[in-house]
Amino acid sequence: MTTALAPARPGAVARRATLVPLAAREMRRFVLNPLFLFAVVMAEWITWTGGGGTATEIDEVNGYPAVFLGGFGMMAAFWLTRSMRASEPVAGVTPTSRPARTAALCWVAIVPFCCGVLTLFGFLHAYPAGDAVYGPFSPSARIAVLVGQIVVPSLGGPLLGVALGRWVRFPGAAFVLFLVIFGWVELVTIVTLWHQDSWPATVLRLFSPFAFFTVQADSGGVTAWRGSPWFFIGWQLALCAIAVLAALLRGAEGQVRTRIVRALGIAGLAALILLVLAATGGFTHAVTA
Amino acid sequence: MPTASISLRDVGRTFGATRALSGVNLDLKPGVTGLLGPNGAGKTTLLRLLATALPPSQGKVNVLGLDPEVPAERTGIRRQLGYQPQEVGFPRGFTAFAFVDYIALLKEWTEPTARHAEVRRVLGLVGLSDLGTKRIRAMSGGQRRRVALAQALLGSPPVLILDEPTTGVDPEQRVTLRTVLAEIARTSVVVLSTHQTEDVAALCERVIVLDRGEVRYDGPVTDLTGQAAGRVWLADQPDPAAKVSWRTGTGRYRNVGTRVRDDVEHVEPSLEDAYLLLRGGSPEPETAGEVAS
């Protein structure tokens, strides 16, 4: 054993220099999370095989990537965020502030986002964009539906997990939120089935980080519900921004806190506007093709 | 290298209606300063204030010429600070090396080669070179405390705040740690809170005794010990004139009293004797077993 002392630590470096290796470290921990690995395998397997290739409309398959990459990704990110909580007495007095550590955690969402993009390609491989399972949507709207149902939830779920991990102490909070969102989506989908042309029902359906856009028609075709998938993506991205800002707010102080609160207000307003546009845009009534 | 220093002026800290610290004035220079006091005396609160983990409710704290209440200056302090809290939790699945490496990254050691070398160095200092790849959850309590100490030693910081670093550590390691801390204290301010008076006697040139949030004594260890001269004696029975008596391993009773006695068999007082006298001869309930056994 030696008692020799090291030379003084290298000169203080900018916070940005810490962010990149820290984000890489957190990404490595996230990728090795068994829950996330399971989620990726399941999402890819289901989409690349097209859910058995028997789907009559896209929403029979699209919920699975959202559940696995978004829902399970949220739980994995929540665990990752909480994992260092016990070490906060030590980590909290390092020069890397909590918002900086939160930012590193938020970068982790790139991994499930990339998995979501891969899943999107898998889905298009199983069900090309010209397929009848998409119903009456235009070719570009079909891609928008897929992005909103597969890619953005893969990004948003983990971001929500980070925000939850920063603010909520209850260890099962992410699982409870997953059940709440799942239950809400099921509930508002049932409401929409009863009131397909209702604007309030459309708002309720889209007031969620995930929403279905199609249903199999009794005639055998595919019915597309009201709403704009493009503005729905905007609404989802606004929710992602809110999740990031809410996570960063924890531990922020001074001017940084003021800026985050202001940005939260702007993101909230943008989300509200995009939700209204999503509910009023697109088809103005249910269309079957 | 500028001389490291810490100053506290009329510092107080309350938690709701509870007053944890009151009117604390201290100037700390390089060297090891021991912090003694019963449980609830305010030792941990004082250390958390010094470590910028807690702001004071009143008064001013200045660390290395920087004000911890100013966010940018607080970051400046944290760049030059090592802190071992009383309780540290470790993330599941982390090895000792991975944990210290993670903290090193948070301390802005961004260059991997230098960081890994530093992590290996501090693990060596605390005697964990061979256990770097062992999961912390599988380690003993003493080994975990050494992991916590290792992260505090990263970069040989000018300010080192240690809250009961030797609790649960075996005697051999304690002696080694004393050597390490004595070496660091040549240029760094080391503040050490402990219930082990022998650690303070062996390591510290200065001791601060806190009681109910106030400084009861602040001065050289030898002066405090000297206050007990002539007040500690051995007898075959517990002496009613003594404030504290306990049976020693030889079967005789060690008596500590407030009055200087001439008619008894005096023994060399220890820091513990002096501390007990300062506390009014009433050992704290939590440590009574250790003292009286």
C-alpha cells in the first residue's frame, strides 16, 4: 500500500466536457438494463414479423412497440434515475450539478429512440406504406401515424421516466404511471368507438402520449378516426420537452431555474395549441376505406 | 500553493423549530481538526455546511475564499472538496472501482486514463486495491466505508470533510488511514468528526467539541487533555467523589473527577477523560456501554 499523493487534479474543465462521458456512461448502464433488453427484443420481434402477418389494420400491431419501448423504457429510465439516489450525499457535492446529471440521463433516450426508428423500418418491412391496413390515410400521413405511434413514444417514455425518477420517491411510480396511461388509452379508445365523429371524444383520445388512429370497420375495411397525425406528433414532442424541462427543474437554481420555468410555460402553451390543432386537423369525421 | 482556509462567522442552522447549530465562529487552516461531541450535538450539520450540502440559516461560511451561497462559487468550492458523509448508499451492481470512477467523472476527471489511474491510487490508499472489482453490496461495512473514503480522497482535495470515517474499520486499517490523512493534512484542511477519541488524540492537532449546537471547546488536543491532569486516578473501588468511574481490564477502577486530588494514585489522563470532564462527567447514553464496560 502506498501513501504517496497524486499531483493536483487536472484543471477545472467545462461542464460540457463532463456531460458527454457522463451521458455515455448512463447510456451503457441503460442498455444493459434487463428490462430494456427484453423490451427491445420483444418490440423488434413483433414488428419485424408483422405480429404474425395477420393484422387487418395497423393498430393491431402498433401498440406493442409503444408498450415495450415507451412503457418499459420509461420504467428502465426511472430505475436508472433512481439508482444514484442513495449516493446523492456524495454526488450532490461534486461540481457536476443535478441538472447536468439529469441532462446526461435525458441523453439516454437516444438509445430507445434509435430502437424506435429501427422498429419503424421493421413495421414498414412487414406492412409497406401502400398496404390496405393503413386505411384511407395519405402516404405521408401513414408515415406520420407510424412515427407518432412507434418512434416518438420510444423517445418520450424514457424521458418521462427520468422526470418521474427526479420528482417521485415511490419506487413503483413508473409502473403505476404505465398502468394509468395504458388504462387511459384503452378507456378513451372505447369512448371513441362509441362517438367516432365527436370532437370532445377526439380531444380525449389525443390527450395522451399515445393514441390509436384506426379501427377495423364492420364492412371489412379500415376506418380512420378524426385528428391530424402530424399535429399529434407535435403534441407528443411538446410533451417530451415538458418531461425534459420538468426533470431539469429538480435542483436548478438562480437564473437557470427561471429559464426552465419560463420554457416550461412556453412548452405547456405549445402543447395545448398542438393538441387543439391535432383534434381539429386531419379528417373531420371518421372515414372508411 | 495558497494556504487553504475555511472561516465561519456566527453560523447557525435550524431545522424547523430545532436549533442544530448556533453562533459558531471558526477559522480552519491546513491540518487535521477533530470534531467531538455527543449524538445530536450538531457535528454532521456543521460538516454538511462545510461541504456545501446545506446552507446556513444565519451567518457566513467562507471556504477557500469562496462563498458557498453563490452558485458559481459553490461549484468552485466543490472542485476542491472531498466529502465523506456519515451515510452513503451505493447503487446496485456497482463495484468499488465503478463507483469511485463514477464519482471521479462527476468531479470532472474526464480523461479516462488519468481518471482510472487516480481511482486505482485512492483505492490503494484505503487498502482496497485487490477489491476494486468486488461488488460493493457484497462488501463488509468497514470496506464500504473505505470505498466512501476513497471517493473523498480523489484528487487530494485542499478541503477534506470526513464524517466518522473510521467507524467499522479494523484497527490496522485505522492506523493506515491516519497515515494517509496526516500526509494530506500537510497542505489540506481536514475536518474529521468521530466518536473515537483515540483517533483524535493520534491524528489531530486541534479539537473542537460541540454540544447542543454550540462550540464548548476549540483548541489544541494537548491543552484539552491537560485540563484533566490530576483529575484521573485509579482505585480498588468506584470513588464517590468521581464524576465517572469504570472497571478496567486490570480489575481496578478508573475514576475521573472535577476536583484535583492529591491523596490518590494518579494516572496519565487521556483525551477521553478530558472530553468526559468537559461534558460534565456524564457520558452520552449511546456510548455509555463503551465507556463503562
